[in-house]
Amino acid sequence: MEENNINYHKIPIQIRFSDMDALGHVNNSFYAQYYDVGRINYFEDVLGGKLNWSDVTLVIVHIEIDFIHPICQGDEVYVQSSFLKFGEKSMKMYQRIVDKKTNEIKSKCTTILSGFNRKNNSSEIIPEELKEKFISYQEK
């Protein structure tokens, strides 16, 4: 799927002073937290409410972040989130951090999540009804 043709979920991110490094940029370790905020908010919108963590059946198995341009104090950014595709036991997500004023892409993130059975601590098939909720949400 071409990244410009994706119907994104979007949430603003508050940049805190504690996120900054000695160079005046957001430290790279905080990008993962920003993507977590975007992913959780996206899931809540798709699923229609706050997540009940005892019911969550997906876990992150791979995350890849590209740092393109630094985020500086005073920048206004948001995280865009979408799923790219589903496999039988996996879901691939795409996210990016975008400057609100310039639309400059600051960072890109690809995440693979696996269906997860917490009782036996192993991967499992992602239920079709869960996949359908994401597909339906993306088609809005």
C-alpha cells in the first residue's frame, strides 16, 4: 500500500521538556513512546473504547523506526497510524510523525504485531472479527 494513499488515524503529541536531549532535539528513545500513544489511541478508536489489557490479544514482535528530521522544542507534531496488512497470525502497522505546520515527515515506523494467547504464552491466529474492525475503520 502506498503511504500517501493510506487513511490515517491522527493524534497530536505533546513534546515535554524532559523529552529533549543535550542537542535540543527530542531524544530518539521518546519516539517509541510517541508511537505507543498513537497505536493505543488508534486501537481504542477502532475497538470503540478504552482497552482492557486483560483482553488484548496482540503483542509487538518487531518495531523499526527511521529518524528523518529532528523534532525540536516548539515543534507541533502528530502521529498518524494505520494498518498495512494482516496475515493469519500477524498484523503490520505503519506510523509516522508529522510536523503540523509544515507537513514534514519527521519519522516513520513499521510495527509487526502477533496474535497472542496469554494462557499458554504463544502466538495464535488473529480472529477474523478483529481484522474486520480494522478494515472497516480504515474504509471510513
